[in-house]
Amino acid sequence: MTTTSQELESFTDFARRRLASGAPEPSLDELFDLWRIKNPSHKDAAEDLAALAEAIADYRLGDRGQPAGELSRELREEIGLGR
């Protein structure tokens, strides 16, 4: 079985279980997004691991980032929501 066939079978199984769960019915796009979160591609997983490694290295070098409250304030101002 090819990788594409395996992924299609995995998605189909996931979608059937999700739809049978009684939870609100998501769209096909939402189902795929939910499945992809639980089943990232090898490329996506490698990119995520590289980003984490970079963030850890930055932290070890003293970069503590920006406080979440400050970031959310900037975002609210940027999109015009004020406080």
C-alpha cells in the first residue's frame, strides 16, 4: 500500500469516527484540518522540531521573548480593537 493510500485510509477512518462521535458535525475542510493536526506530514513535523530547537537555543542564549500581554495589546491595537 502506498503512503497516499495509507493516509487516505487513515483520514477516512478518522472522519468516520469523528462523525459518529455525536459531536457537532464539522465541514470536510475542518475534518481534514483536525486530522492533519493529529497526523502531521514528515515535512511539517521536521519544520516544527527545527523551530522548537531554535527557540530553545534562543532561550539558552538569554532571549526571553515578549510577554503575552504585551503581544496581545499590540495585536488589539493593530486590528483596531483598542483595549
